[in-house]
Amino acid sequence: MFTRLGQALGPWGLLAVGVVVGVAASPPLRKCARRLAVQATRGVLSIADEAKKLTDDVKKAACGAKGDLNKLVEEART
């Protein structure tokens, strides 16, 4: 059975299964894994917020530049 499982998963798959089983069986490891997951999620959300702020700033700058360009075109027409 383990031979077939090892062939199906490969060495990295078996290592991953071992880590999952070890974390599931050990309360201190579960606590550590949960803490890491929370920190990773916090980091991803922080990066997403910063990207949104940057996008908003770029949009504002583009709208301002478009308004300035429209004024310039109107002045050139008169």
C-alpha cells in the first residue's frame, strides 16, 4: 500500500502528507501553523490595500491630467 502511495504522490507529496499529519496531531504545531496563516493573510490584505490606494492615486492623477489637457485644448481653439 505504501509503495503505491509513494509512487502516486512522489517524495514531495509524501513529505507534505507527513507535515499535515504532524501538524494535525500536535497542538503546539497547530497553534504555530494558525499563527503563520493569520500573519500571511494579514500581509496579503495589507498588500491589497496598498495596491488599491496606489490605483486610486493613479486614477486621480490621470483625471487631473485629462482636465489640464482639456483646458489646454480649449485655450488653443480660442
